[in-house]
Amino acid sequence: MLSRTIHPFAITLLATSLHSLSAPYIERADEVIVTAARVPQTQKEAIGDLTVLNRADLDTFRGQTLAEVLPAQAGVQFTNNGGPGKASSLFLRGTNAGHTIVLIDGIRFGSPTLGSASLQHLPVDQIERVEILRGAAASLYGSDAIGGVIQIFTRTGKQAKQPAISLGGGSHGSRNLSAHVGGEVDTTRYTIGFGYSETDGISSIANPSNPNYYADKDSYRNGNLSASLSHHVNDTLELGANLFYAKVRSQYDGSVYDNAFNPTAQAFDYRDNGEQGSMNLWTRMQFNDTWQAHFRAGTSVDRGTNFTPQAYDNLTDKQRSINSQQQTFSWQNEIKVGSGTALVGLETLQQKVSGDTAYAVSQRRINSLFGGYLTSLGPLRLQSNLRYDKNSQFGDHASAQLGGSWHLNPTWQLGSNLGTGFRAPSFNDLYWPGSESPDLKPETSFNREVFTRFKADNLQGGLTLYRNTVRDLIAWAPTSPGSTNWKPANIGRAQLTGATLSLDWQSQQWMAGGHFDWLDAKDASGTSSDGKQLARRARQVGAVYTGIKFGKLDAKLEVQAQGKRFDNAANTVRLAGYSLVNLAANWQLARDWQLSARLNNVFDKDYVQVTDYGTLGRNGLISLRWQPKGV
């Protein structure tokens, strides 16, 4: 059970906290965030359940991807199909993998065919900040935001010239290199970064009884770059551009069938080559003291080529490609009205797919009108949003949000949020060959939540209670018992009820904290699966940490734990709960040199996230970073 896993460690944390209670507290400035309302505000002002990861937080995962960072965050459950770079799924507050919008610098990122983003290909070294907004946010960002939004901000230049180079290596033949330079010249800011990482990996299939099993190592490599440029033309006009690109190669285990339907050719080099990218151009115009406008035009791409044998008796490469593109244009206005700010904007999103798969429909367009109002009335803060989307395939849809928070005093606040959401079926849901389901209906949701937050001296935390009802939930299932042919269908209703508790404490030398999530994600369709838990969602998930800064050394100990889950909708395949212990440390060797190390799964825990697929045992990475001070 989760509670048995965490309990001894929680006692240790408490003892540590009491021992250091008298140490002075170093308070972080309240960070400015944008995702929760689409306008700049401090994190304390945000009405909603939000986590912000800044560059210092991400530095403890140097040389890794966002798929290693997110599983430790509140409200997040994550699965991986066989090691670094393999297919992954994120369940935010128990919603499906396609229920979370991922943005890179404000541009929608991901695959319209899969309906989700490949977070395992996003290197931490190219990221400046991550904002995780939990709860229905379709009124702000449109289709797919049933579970929430993850917005990624790439590196930006700051003040003086800032070069940095990092070189690392570790277990499973892992090695990585990254280099960045950024700065500010007069009114122009710039940054450019390059990175490369590769690992021998593990066998993606761990079960020898699986017909695809082959006892080799399935490698992964990722070459990436990011760049940004912004220029203040004058006090009222700023221009900018952002770019992110990654080229990846990932091996996996597979097989093909011979004439007698026996699996063969397991030794073939099954692999995926892919390209992920996002770029955008933007302007910010300050027309007067009360009116500011933002224009943004961008595109993101997700391209993949899959290599399999031509046939069981012909082991030459057979290539199959699927490419997708999302083009976005938005015009957003922020106007001061009375005691608050009004938000009015237009947005258009075009999704296109191409390649070797014959989709009956290969593109669609969503035109949107959105608005909102954010105001403060003494200790009361209110936010309302409304969005109208016109989908070329599914017609009109409106989404709304209403929220408020009451600051009881400088320490405590109470709040509540109501929001509706929807998701249009992905191209794979509708048109995948052999599983075509063009009559699928969009999923809709109604999320309600209440929260309390506090921040005083060296302690802060919060509690959020929520219930999200998803109707016409889309689920893939075998067409008949034991069949290898799967097909999607609207199964009816799902009920997602949960609570998230978080607590963080920090002094000049020590830090400690953690979070606990309780989730009841169940099928409420009235069918034979009614009352069953949704696949791969645990009822209990939690993490605790403690850290120390001593001179030139800072170190952190983390424990992540997850309760039991089921790997299928019928709840007949049980996955055991597990806990992982991780260590991270940074040592300032000299003025310009820093040594960083991370050791994951310290006790080499054997665990399963997806039936038959492998997971990493004990693994580590050490890196050396050069960054001149005062340059």
C-alpha cells in the first residue's frame, strides 16, 4: 500500500524539519505565470490548480527529457512502453492521454493522429520553464483541454552574454552534450542552444513469453536545438520569434507473422525515426495605457517513419511514414476595464496529416472566438472565460469557466472553479485503416473543484478537491475477446473524483515537502464495465523530498510511490504498486565549473507500468557544466 511505503520516510522528514526550524527562510519571488488566464499574473493570484517548474527545478534533471520530470508532479500519472524514448502516456487528474493540451511557447504541439504529444522527446536542457494547469481549460485553449494544459517555454536570453556547455554520461551507455549562449544587446535579446543525447537503453519488451520479445537493448538518440530572438522596437512595440526542433531515433521490439501465423523476425532492427518541432513569430503592441495586443503565428510538426521487415522471409526495410502539422494564428487583446482586465481574441488552428496511411479526411480547421474578464474586488478575485469553436468536422461548440478566490488574510485563501471542456476525436480515432469509426462523437466534460492555499514564512501548501465528469468517453478495445484488432468507441460516461494535497517547507539550508494524490477514476457508463477503474490509473500516488544546501554542495532525496492499477478496462490484469527512491546533487567545483549527478531507482526496484514492457532499474547520470560567472 502507498501509505506503508511513504510513512517511514515522512517521519524522517518531520524530524529533519524540526531540527532545522530555527534556520532563516529565503523566500522566492512570486513568479509571473500566463497559462492559468492567458494574461500575466503572479502564481498567488492564479485561480486554479497550478504547478510551475523553473530552470532551477529542471537543472536536477539535466540531460533527461520531460518524461522524467512530469511523473514526480502532483496530479500526474505516467506510463512508459519500454525505456528512454519509447511511447509514453500522461494522465492528468485521471483523464486520458489525449485530454491534455501541450503548448510550446504558446503554439499547440503534438500529433493530431495520436491526439497527444510525445513528451519523451522534449529535452529538459532546452526548456526555461514549465507551467502545469490542472482542470478543464477548453474555455481558454479549446479542444482537448479536458484534463488541463502543459505549457513549455524554451530558453530566453537575459542581460549579459551567458554561454554554457554541459557534458555528461551514465548507465546504459548514456551520454549527452548541450551548449547554450544567450544574452541581451541594447533592446535585443537572443539565445541559441544545441543538444545531443543517446543511450543503449533496455529491451523494450521484458516478458520472454511475449511474441515480440528479443533479448537485446533498444537504443534511443535525440539531437535537438532551440533559439529565440526578441527586439523592442520602441516602448510600444516588441517583435519576437521562437524555435524548437528535435530529431530522434528509437529502436523497439517487434515481429511479423509467417504463413502459419507464427511470429518471426524478432531479431530485425525495428525502429522509428522522427522529427518534432515548433516555431512561431509574435508581436506585442501597447496601443495606449489600457489596451495591449498580441499577434502570434506558428506551426508545429510531428513526423515519423517506421521501419519493419518487408515480410517474414524478406528482412529488408519496409518504410511507413505518418506526418502531421498544426498551424496556429491568434490575435489576443488585453483591455483594462474598471477594476479588471478584459480578454478578447480570435484564433484559428489548421491540422493536417499526410504520409503512407490513407486517412479518409486529412485536414480540418477550427476557428475560435474567446473572451474573459479577470478582476479583483478587495480580497475577492474573480475570473470568467467563454470560448466558441467552429470545427470543420464537428460543428460548433461553446466552453465556459467561472472561478473565484477569497483571500481570507495574507496567509490563507479559499477558491472554487467550474469549467466545461470537450475533445474532438483524433484522426486515428476516426480513420485508422481497419478500425474506422467516423461516427464517433466529441467527448465533453464538466469539472468542478474547490481549493484552499496558504503561504506563510517558510511554509506553503494547498488542498484541491475535484470532480470531472466526462461524457461520450472514447476508448479503444478489442473487437472481440482475444482479438488483435482494436477499435475505438464512445463508451458513455467516466467519473473522475480526486484530491491533491501539497506541502513545501524551505529554510536557508534545508528544504522538504511533497504531495499526495487520491483518485477515483471509474467507468460510469452503465455497461458491463460500470464501476471499474479506468486502465492504468492508480487510486493513490505520492512523492516526498528533502534537500540540503551546505557550502558549495546541494543534494536532494526523493521518494515517488504509486498504488496498484489495472492494465485493462475489465480490471482483470492487475499491476502492483511500487515506490522509487532517487538522489540528485550539485557541487560547485570552482567559480565557473559545476558537477551534477542523479541516481534514479536507488534500490533497483523491479516494477511494471505497462504489461510486458520493461522499465529502468537502477540508473544514473553525471554531468560537468562550464558557465562563466559575470560574463
